[in-house]
Amino acid sequence: MTVSADLPAPIFDAGRLAAVRRTGLLDTGPDEAFDRLTRLAATLLGTPFTFVTIVDDTRSFWKSSTGTGPADRQHTLQQSFCRYVVGSGAELIVPDTLADPRTASNPSIEQMGVAAWAGFPVRSPDGHILGTFCAVDTTPRQWTPHDIAVLETLAQAAAGEIALRAAVADAEAATARARAATLEAEHATARAEDLAETLQQSLLPPQLPVIPGVEVAVRYRRATAGRADVYGDFYDVFPSVRDTWAVVVGDVAGKGPQAAKVTALARYTLRAAAARSTIPSANLAALNAALLDWYTDDRRFLTAVYASLRPHPAGISVRVSCAGHDAALLRRADGRIRTLGRHGLVLGWRPQPTLRDQRTVLRPGDSLVLFTDGITEGRRADTRELFGPERLHQVVATTDAQSAGHLAAAVDDAVTTFTGGHLSDDTAVLVLHIPAEP
């Protein structure tokens, strides 16, 4: 193929084009999974147009868009701003398209009224740029750090949706092959379990960030029963606004691909909400609205405990909200235990759930423990007795909380010993610890 002089060479890369074809998204109709992301972007940014695009070697196909008619589904590469992102391999933020020499000659400025454009690459699981998540304004505007954070987060969400579909398709293909070939059933099951493991890990942060003045540790175990299934337990730690950090632990009802999609939606929605607000109950309410907007026939409820952390003269100020989830456990430096977080309704059930915040200050030596119900509902294999909240309180109270990692390990070890290592549900325990002063 002859590469056009006015188009960047990476557009025609054979590996990239193969990755585009593998998505199966070109020339497909509206898709709620992507439409909810562009609607969310339009709401958060206040722009007339938002897009999820897939770019091949001839056009920019609009897999999802807001502000366009049903017949408008694509642009030529010459009209597309996405070609600049594919060419550079990075985001493009343009406050004034006519004033920017990179875009001043683009015909869409006159044809579509594109006065400001901002977009991030949407990548395949193997790193190829498939297209963009972008927003368009019809008047010049200075894109704020909040605008850019929202676009980056939602671009990751769109890429995550594509990766989820690829992983589910691979898992289903592996299962089908296992049924067709009895002799390979054991091997295919192992592959399905590996795929489920990969899919589950994609729903969790690859590493925990460093929060100034706070130790953070997590212990997470996948259920030993149904290893080829994906459960809905998740945790996340990420920056919010005004020197605040957000910590969330949640659980989606059920298991399988649908639970995985709800988990992904929860993570990306909460991150986008935290780019605007530090209030846990408000951000959980934003997730509730996103769930109700997204749900079709397969409704999945979600519980979560959300904590926001902020520096305080005495240590760290913490605000906690619970949505149908077990309250966090606060362990003071002297070993006293109490719960933190008033009970609220599960998410995805009612339009306006009752959600409240509770505050305190974590001082040197204090710890805050967030966990999923897989911890308290762990069972002995012989008697079916539950681990229960009382045992959890006892472990947290009697463990020498010298560090976040030490306390998280103590809880994880206690549950594993109690259940004999047989877990019917995922378990997650996340500990925040304020180091004692010298």
C-alpha cells in the first residue's frame, strides 16, 4: 500500500490494522457499553460532541458518539483529528484548532465546526492504538486538568471494555474446545482458569500508589471454587482533588463476564467522579446513577466502602461512606476497635440511595481496615461455621499493628487457616496505617 504523504505512517502499520480487525467493532451498530462512556464524558465535560473511534487505513469509524445524527458514523482520515493521535502515539490537546499549526488545515474545522479538540488513544491489549476517546467543542476552550483526567480515565475504560470482550471470547473459545475434545478437557480448563485469572487481575490496580504519611497494604485471594469464574470483588487506590486520596473496596453481586463488566464500570466511574469531588457519598451516588443508566435486563447490585484521606495537623483526616457494605474497622494505636462508616443502601437499586459520610482523624499508630464479605463469610470445610465479624475484630485488636502489611497479612492468614484454604468467594483486605512517631 502506498502511504499518503499527508497521513502518518503508523496508521498503515500492519500489526495495528490487524489489531483493529480483531476487535470486530468496525461497521457495527450502537453499543450501550461504549455509549454510556460517551454520555458520561458529555455530562462531565459539557461538550457538544464526544466520541469513541476506531481508525483503520481509510477512515475514523465512530463506534459511539454524542451530538451526531444516527446516519453520521465515520469521517475520512483527512477529516479526522484521530490521525494525529495514531501518528504521535500520544494524546492530543488542542484549545484552538485554527491557532494550532498541527490542525489548522483540517477540513472538519469548517465542515463540523471543530474549534477545540482533546483526545486520548484507545489501545488494544497488546498496545496498538485502535482509535481514540475524544471530545469536541465548537468554541475555543482551555481544557482543564480535570477535563484531561476525565478523558484519560474514560479512554482507559473504553480500552478495558475491548480487552474484557477479547478475554471473554478467548475463555468461551477455550471452553468450547474443551467440550469438543474430551481428551483436552483438563488442559482447556486450565487455560480458561488462566484467562479468568488474567481477566480478574485486569480489574485490579497493578500496584498500590504511595500516599504521603500513610502505609497501604492489601491481601487479595481468588476463590478456590470455580477457578474459571470471574468474581466481582475489587479494590482501588487513586488520587482525588485538593490533596485528597480515595480508597475503595467493593463487591459486585454474582460472577462471570457481566460481573467483570460492572466491576470495570465501577472503577472507572469512581475515578472520574473523584476528579471532581472528594465526598465519598457523592461519588458513590454518581456510581449509582451510572449503574442505573447502564443496566438492561441483567441487573447486578454492588456494595462498596469508600474512604477519602486528606492531610491533617494531627495525622490524616478520613471520611468514610458505606453503600450496603460492611463498615471499615478503625484500630486505634492502643488496640481499641470500632467501626467507621454508617450503613447505606446498595448501589444499582434505587435512583437516590441513602448514603452518609462519617469522619474521624487517624493519628500515629492508628489503622483502618477495609474488607469484602469473603473475609467474614469464610467457612470451615467440615462444620460450615462462618469466620464472622467477631473473629475479624479479635484478629485486628490483638495483632501488633506495627505496619499495614503486618496487619493485612494477619487477617489473611487467619481466614486462610480457618477455612483450610478453601474459599467459596474472593477475599480482599486493605489496610491503611499511620506510622507511629519516633
